[in-house]
Amino acid sequence: TLTRIHSYGARNYVSMLVTNLGLLRLWAILPIHLLAWLVAALGFVARGQWARARLVLYGLWDVLGRGPQLLRKRQAVQRTRCRSDRALMTSIAWNPPLSYYPRRMCQYIWNGLHG
């Protein structure tokens, strides 16, 4: 459903970043991802897909509403971390060409699907 795709997608993605990344990397990456979700919502508005835009914004708003719970979860995860962000990024990082990102955003806005 649209709720699962857009609202939960935005909420879970941002929550994953907040919970798992170290503080320095979080402050560097989080604004970029929030901006990307806002651009996606604006893209949906431009296409007249108000419900999709609203669901993305609701997902981001839901992260704020879960702030205290999310921060407690972050503290627990960060206390038990065994690897640094640098070590994690070498195993999960993928550096596509810059053209990948606008193409991916357009596909998301046109098709409404992640991945």
C-alpha cells in the first residue's frame, strides 16, 4: 500500500540513520537524506500526487514524534557497537556515479517505488 511504501519508508530510513550512525557521520549525512525526502515529496506534489507527498511528510513527522523513543534506542545501539562508522562504511559503501542519484529520485517520483 502507499502507506507502507512512502510513510513507513521515510520513517524507517531516517530512523535507521539516527539509530545506527555515529554522531559525526549522522550530522553529515542526515540533512542530505532529509532534503532528499523533501524533494521527493515536492516531486509528488508537482505530479499532483498529493496523497504520496502527504505520506512522505507524515513519515518524517513521525520520526520527530518518536524522538524520545528513538534516542533511547540510539543510546542502546551506540553502547553496544563493536565497529566504527569507518569500518562499517568500507563494507557497505557503494559509490555510484553522481548521475545515479537524480535518476533514482526521478524513478521514485514517477514510479513511487523504492529500489
